[in-house]
Amino acid sequence: MEFEVDSRNFYEHKHHLDANVDKCNLIVCYKNPLDSYIKVNKQGKEHRIEIFELKRIIEEKALHEKLFPIKKPHPPSEWSEKTFL
């Protein structure tokens, strides 16, 4: 398994040329502008690596609000020097 922010970093970091690339079956990334998998060739054999995009899952499941809640400040009912400090 390989972890990347962007699935394209798999190529930029030259992981597709690694001698052990056939041991990688999954890329977990935040965003994926590629297909749902990539194919790499090792010694004439094609190896397929699935891509799991977290951004899509978060958006589909509406998890963004749960993971990154926006908390609005509530002012105290009465402002005083003690409350301010």
C-alpha cells in the first residue's frame, strides 16, 4: 500500500520504477485525477494497482462537516471585564 496526497505523486516519486512495485496493490490518496486504477509493467508483466480516493468518499458520505466542523463562536449573554479576560 502506498499513501499519497495526489495519486499522480506515485509517478513523480518514481514508485512505478521500484523493484517491489508488484507488491503494491493499493494507492490511498486524498485526490485522484487518474482512473480508479493504474497499470505498471514489470519485466513484461502487467500489474494493476487500485486507487482509493478519500476526497470522493468524504464528499459522497457527507463526512466533511463531521470531520471539519465549523464552530461559530457564541458571545456570552453579558459582556463584562471578567468575561472578556
